[in-house]
Amino acid sequence: MLVVDHVTKLYGGIVALSNVTLQVSERELVGIIGPNGAGKTTLLNVITGVMPPGIPRRPDGGKIFFKGVDISSWPAWKIARLGIGRTFQAVRCFQSLTVFDNLYLGLWIQKNEKEKKRKITELLEFFQLKEIANAPIARLPVGTQRIIEIARTVINEPKLLLLDEPFAGIVGSDCYKIIALVHQLNKEHNMTIMVVEHRLQELFNCVNRVIVMHEGRVIAEGLANEVISNPAVKIAYLGESDVSVGS
Amino acid sequence: MRRFWGLKQWPWIVRMGFIALLYLLIYFGRPYFKSFVFSLAMFATLSMAWNLVGGFLGYVSFGHVMFWGIGAYVTAILLKLGWSLPLALLSGGIVSMTVAVIIGMSTLKLSGVYFAIGTLAAAEGLKILAAYLKNITGGGGGFYLPPVLDLQTCALLMCTVCAAFYVVLCYLSNSKYGKLIQAIRDDEQAAVALGIHVFQVRLRVFLLSALFAGLAGGFYMINTSFINPATAFDISITVRMLVMTLLGGIGTADGPIIGTTFYMIISELLWVRFPEIHKIMLGILLVIMVLFARGGIIDLARRVKVHVSS
């Protein structure tokens, strides 16, 4: 479904991604881990075309294919309409709007107003946000905003969902809710999902395959236990000491 | 009945009352008041046009006067060519929009200070062009037009255009499209990631702003019968749009009208009482406003209301 083919991305003189190649199959659940500065978020940025201001959206080398279509030079809005949705590392809800309006804008590109209302009501119930539907986002805690951001992205039912640290700032039952949602979206809606995350326990509960990045390169990939026992990963990401899953 | 007279209705009663007062002044006031109402309606329209881009989109334009100037020139030229008044006025707005497409295509991709400089450069460029095209614009000497309308009719029409623009802005700020504009101002990248064509939305807003600024320029030309490049592309008019919007409350539908009314009344009062130093006093007043009421009069009123109710 998604092919990242020898992609390189430079931020000025800094190499953020170096010759990254990976493939994600349809309906797959993939996790991406790596220490800070490994290039995880840059990878999501390059795939979606959403770059920080002043940085060109195109990769400096290589190509990205989604369902066989080369999207390397496509503008971000067009990529999103093709069916690639994403969330951000720092929560990015529309602060001056209400919860309802945020979800409504998630469905902006759809035309059927009745269908939009039905979907919003369904999602508000699923996330137990009904009571705060008309509350301004700015007054809500970051954890709740994170859930709204995820809800706003999945409401449009993208074919490929990219979640950038979805568990950051979220505690307790909300974590399980996100894990349950990821599985539900994957199984019932056939969504392909890539999750970038630092919290390994939650990530390994979510995904089947893990890709490890370090200094802009993919250094390992495989099942969670295989990856964790990989010596290169221990050195790059976990340090020299042995760390077990869930610790 | 009680519900109708509830607090929620008062802002609309005040708005309707204000518009009625302006029309009464046009019909029954002395020429001074007619002229005052014309200027008020024209600057309110310009401030609303600036606010659409500066407040709603978050793009501070330093060259917005160019759309007003283009509207004035196009209306004047077409009237001299024998076009009918409504067609000449409308064409002024449409040509302003066309120029806005060209300028917007290049500057709306910029952000922050680069957009401000881009629009300023465009206005200055057009000023030079207007001075250079002597055969069409009359050059630096200016363009004269025989009187077309009397002051009362002119003020009445300007006031109606201003009211119409206000209704459009109210509708826009409460509509779904208004929420979309707000969302883009809040976080452009998040909007793009949802598949929203941000540039297209921005360009549409920019065009609407240019249309009404162009119409205001056309009415100015009809009222004064003279325009020259120095006036048509005068940066101080852009600055006035900006100040009036900031005074009232940037990013709100009511802000520009409140700010323009406040600015013009205070300015007139100071001019009558202190003719030699009225601009200095106005400047001091504006500095005080900026220091203590950054959100403008609307925000100040809101804060006072909260303070009183608590």
C-alpha cells in the first residue's frame, strides 16, 4: 500500500532522513520507534507532505508511492484527499473552535451534511465527548485535546492513518481507549495504521510489526521481541542494558 | 415576548439603531454630517476589508490601499468613457478583484512580514504605474471627474454598501466557511492535513476584501471628483484601516465599525478643541489604547462586563 523508496530529506545541512526504504502492506499495523532525532516525525512529514514552515515538502531524494501512485511531489491537501490522515506530535486542535467544530472540519471534504452529523454523533459517543461537544478546545486538558485530534483525523476514515505519539499526555483508561480504537479501525474499517511512539508498552499492544530508526536510517524491523533483542537497536535506542517489553 | 427582549437581542437592536442613526443623519443632517457619515461608512468598509485579511486570515497587509485606489481610478476612467454609474462602480470592484488574484497568487504563499512587505511593494509599484500612465490616469497631476452624484445620494449608497458588507461579514463569521477560515488562522498545517486547500480559501477571502475596498474607492472618486497617485496609493490610508480595526477588535465582525466610529468621533472632537495638536493627542490616546486594551474596545467591554458581573 505504501512504499517509501530510498527517501532522503535534508533540513538545511542536516540529514533528517537518509536513504530510507520501507513498505507497509494493506491493513497492517506498524510501529515506528527510535531515539529523539531519529527521523520518525520527518518520515511522517515526508509521507503526508505536511512540512514545518519554510521547508520544501518534496523529499530531496527517492520516491513515495501510495497504492502505486507516486505522491512525492503532491501537495499535502491532495495527499490527504487521497486517503492519508495524520496526527501531530504536539496536539494541533483548532484552539478557537469547539469540539464539534473541530470534528466537523475533519469532514470538510465530504459533501453529505446528514452523513457528517451522523459520524460526529457516533464519534462523540464513542469517545464520551458528548457533554463537552460545544466546549471551546482551548479550555480542555491536553489529554482530551489529543483524543479529539485523533477523532478528527479518523472521522474521515483515511485508508492510511499515521499517528505521531498518540499516547503522549494520555493516562489510564484513555490509553486503552486509543489501543481499542486502533484495533477497531484496523479490523472493522480495514485501515492501515502507522504509529510513531516512545511508550513501548502501549505501542507493542497496538502494532504487529516494528520499524526502528536511528539518525535518519532504518536500522531494524520485525516483531516487537525480535527488534528489542537486536544488538543494533539496543545500542542505538535502548542503550547497552537489556530492557524488556513493558518495562 | 420576554425571550425576545432578552439580553441576546440587545446587540442587534444597537446595530440596527446605529444604522438607522446614520441614515437619519444623511437625510436630515447638515452637509457636515452627511460628509462625516460618508467618510465613516467608507473607512468602516475599508477597515472591514482589511480585517478580513488581517484579522480573519491573520495576514497583515500593508498595501491594502491599492484596491481602494484601483477602484477609484477604474470608476473614474469608465465614467469619463460614458459608462453608466452602477456599471462603472461594479467594474471598479471587479478590476480590484482581478488585481487581487495576481497579487494574491504570489503574496499569499508568503507569510508574516514577507506578506506585509509584498503587499506594500505592490501598492508602491502601482503608485508609480499610475503616475507613469499619464494618458489613462492623468499622471501625477491627477484625474478630474465632473460631479456625478450629490453628497446625500453618495453617502446613502456608501452607507448601504457598508451595511451590506457588514451583513456578509456577520454571516461569514458565523457560517461553516467562517469556522474554516478560523481553523486555518489557528493552525494552517493541521488544516492542510485534513485535505483543506488552504491557499484557495485564502485567495477567496482576499478577493472578497479587494471587491469591497474597490467599491469604496469608486464611491470616494464620485464624492471628491479627484484622485491622484499619491492619494490613491497612500500608505497612511492602509495604516488608518489597521488602526481602526485594532481599536475596535481585530478578527471580529463588529470591531472595524466600532473602531472606525470611535476613531473618527474622537479625531473630530480633538480637531475642534485642539486644532494644532489634535494629531499628537490622538496618537497618545492610541498608545494608551494599545497598552491597556490590546483586544480593542470589544475586548475591553467584555472584560468590564466580566468584572462587573463578578
